[in-house]
Amino acid sequence: MYLPKIVANSQISEKSYRRALQLLSIIKKNPLSFGKDPKALAVAVLYAACVKEGEKISQTRLASAGDISLVTLRKRFEDIRVFVK
């Protein structure tokens, strides 16, 4: 699982981490996630959780922590934005 490693590299709060785990379990069941890079999905879900919790973190910092490109983060975030309410 990529999420704990990304959280450790980006120093995200435990509250956002727990929210990201909840979102990731929902998204993995959806066909939207099929065929997508799991690391990119994990970073996008973590960013969505941070936005939902009001935690300030830059997309660049998260993309760097997850070793993905900024463009990939933005694309995956747009894909999962429907699930973040």
C-alpha cells in the first residue's frame, strides 16, 4: 500500500490520513479506478482528504512525496472529485 509511505514523506496529519483511507476504500470498489496507477490514486485521494479536512498542503509537495507528476495528480484528482463531498 502506498498511502502510509506518502503520508510519512509529506507529513500529513493523522486525521487527513484516516479520511484518505476511507475515501480510498470507496474508490477502489468503483470501476473508475480500474487500470489507473495505484500510487497516483493514493496521492490524489490524500490530496482530496487534505482539502476536505482544511489542511493546507501544496499539490507540488504531495506529488513529490508520491513520486508522481503534478499533471497526473491533477488528472486523478479530477477523476475522484465526485466522491469527495
